[in-house]
Amino acid sequence: MAFDAINSTLSCTVEYSNALADCSYFHRGCHYLHVSVVRSNQVAYKDPRTWTPCLYQSHCRKMPSVAPYHHNSDNESESGSEGHVEQTDGNNPGIPDNEVEEIGPNDFPRYFDEVDGRLFHSSPTSPYPLPVDAPEQQRLKAFNNLIHQLIGAHYLGPVPNILARDPNRQAQVLDLCTGTGTWLMEIASDFPSVLFTGIDIVPIATRYPRPNVNFEVWDITEEFRWRAATFDFVHARSISWSVRDYAAILPEVIRVMRPGGLYLSGELDNAVFFHPDTPQASNPGLHAPASTLFFQVVNAALQSRGIDPSVNQIVTHLQNTGAFSNIEQIIFPIPIGRWHDDPRRQELGTMLQAILWRFADSVKPMLRHAGHPQAYIDGLVQNFGDEMDTTHGLFGAYHVVQAIRS
């Protein structure tokens, strides 16, 4: 599929927004939360490695807005080890809302750096390698739309029960690495009595949040400003590229979660697959060489930055904390391209192909930084795109992990 056609597909599902013009209402902070649900009448999806059915029940609930974020002083330490979070006292009083400052219009440029015509975050500690400009925001919004259609709702798991279990207090939700804040805004409309907070290292969320939504600029590798047992639900979609040590952020997540609260993770696998009943499944590199090489090069570039490209260790990380129960992983296979016989799968496949095209364009700066010549990168991306157009049976995999705070 030509790149112009991909742009057209993305434009049908997301609105174009400027990185600086569309984010004036954003408090400083960084981390992100998310929820997803599967309807009980949803067609069951299967694990692409075992192809066993994954069945779910549907839930619904609503969410409101959270207090503003903590603004670290300009004298904050730059020598801290990224990915290292000290285990904090459970009685940490946190930073009160009246000590949180709002970002002014003149403050926005300091959060961004322009490199080779693309806009990136300016954080000295975050390893996140992708741009944060309008084309990348389009991709993030399109990906949110894809996951919503894939799962059938904005969340998965016992979200309504979790948010309604204490009628004497307002439930709160934290969205780590919230990005454009699309998911947070959408689910907040379903739960108007719940307080929602989205955090990220850059202020690219909407200037017009719902009354029950707050956005804050914060680095998820740093100690959170909230006191212990604040949040009923922590959502973490696509955060693995924002940390060098996933396990190191969990102590703070655990501290700010209420016992019985829900942790929900969602990550797209950095690889492609075939149905296990097909001969291609035993050797994807032989039958999809361009796609396999593309992700090998991308994953090597991530590793050179200290980022673990694997999304298969989240369950282990949660288990190792000893602070979670009922840990469950669900893997949703998603067709890549229009090859599937089922019209709904064709639509999902077309969406994922468009998203991966845009993703391939967004990783080019990272690959240049890794030392690859521009001609090699252009060929790598073009071959990957061509293969997505012509390869029957190609799948991506979306990993969902849910766990209950003990």
C-alpha cells in the first residue's frame, strides 16, 4: 500500500493536531493509565503462538478528573539512574494540589526539541525514541481506535466493580504515558463520577479536557507526587519504550494503588507472526524476511538505548513484586493487511497496516541515530511496507496483562 494511501487511512480515523497548538491545558508530570474491555458477544481471539481461544466478559463504568501534577524544580537532579525508583515510604504524604503549578503558554517549547524536521521530547532522562509531533500523534490516535475496535470497548477486566466498590469516596484512575490523552478522554465520558489523571513527559494532550480529567507532565521513572493508596485503577498502554527497566517503575505504581485495585497493561509485540497451523509459522524469517529484518533492526536499536524490546516479561515482573494477584495475560492476534476473509478482520488488518507504515516512518530517526545509512533505512522501510501489502497470513499481536493489587 502506498504511503499516501496509508495517510488517507489514518486521516479517516484520527484528526490532525499540532504538537504545540493542541496542548495548552496540560499540567507537568509523566506516567500513564488505561482500561480496555471485551464484550461478552465479542468473537473470541486467540494467542498467535498457541492459537487457543481467549474469552472475556464485558464491563462498563465511568471516570472523572484528577488533581494537577507535581512540577519538579529546575534544580532537580540530572544524575539519577533512569529506570531506578527508590522504594518509598507507604506513608509518603505526597505533594498537595495547591503546590502544583499549571504550564503557561511560554513554557511549552521547553518540553520539545526539533531534530531533522521532527519534534521530539526534551527530557534528559527518558529513553523514549519516537517523535511526538502531529504525524506521530495521528498514529497514536489511530492505534487507540484500533484497540477499541479489537477489544470492543475502552477497557478489559472488572473495571466497573473496581471503580464502584467504595460509595464513600471518589474513585481515581491513573493513565501512565497518556500521550494524546485520547483513551483517557473517551473512557472518562463513560465514568463521569470518577477522577482521571493522565501523565506524560510532554504536554500533547487536548487543551479542553473533560471536567473529570487532568493531564500532568511527569516522568514515570521518578517518584509520584500522590500519597499511598490513591488510585483504584492504573492503566499502562505502550509504556515499554519509555523505560529502561520496567520492573523498576513498579514499586511506585504499587505504592499509589489501593489494595484491590486493577493494573492493566497493553503492548503491541515488536514482531510478526503466522497462524501456527500454516507452514510459514515455523519460520517467519523465511516467509516474511523483510518484516522480520525490520523488527530485528528496530529491536537492536532499542537495545542499544537500554530498552528491552520484549513484551513477554511483564507477567514475570508483576509476579516478582509479590504485590499482585490474579495476574492474567491475554494475547490478541491482529491481521496485517486485507488478506483475511472476514470483513471485520479485514478492517482491523487495514488499520494495523496503516499504523505500522506510520510507525516505520517514525523509527527512522532512531535508526539513523543507531548508525544506519539513510539509503539502508529507506530500503528497509519500503521492503517492510511492500511485504505487508503482499503477504497472506501475516499477524501482529497485542498483549494485555491485568492484575489485582494485593
